[in-house]
Amino acid sequence: MKATFRVIYRLVGFVLLFFLLGTLFVYIETVAIEDNIESFVDESGILQNKYEKSLIPIIASSIISYIVIFHIPWFKKNEN
């Protein structure tokens, strides 16, 4: 029963941390790129940018989330 709660805790923690870090990293990437890229208004009147977002923030957030949740010992094992 205790092991089940640990697995659920780790999965929920991974998903939450993944979304929070992913959002932060994508925001940072967007702010950093938009300062250096020229925007233009196309014929439909919509503001366009000449860049495509990369997968680096998503991959980085999944790796960091995995390390934080699954490799840091949050629970000490009882040595009874």
C-alpha cells in the first residue's frame, strides 16, 4: 500500500514539475527569441514571426523532472 502511494506521488510530482518547468522554459525561449527576431504583419493582418520553436525546453524539462522526482531519495527506507 505504501509503495502504491509512492508511485502515485512520484507520477503526479513528475507531471506537475514537467508542466511547470516546461512552461517556464518555453516562456524564457520565447522572450529570448522575440527580442532578436523581426516580426511582420502578413496580408491577413496577423502579426507573424520568422522562427519556429524548438523541442529543447520540453526535453530539458522532462530530464530535470525525471532526475528530481525519481533519483533524489525523498523517502528514507526503514532499516528495521
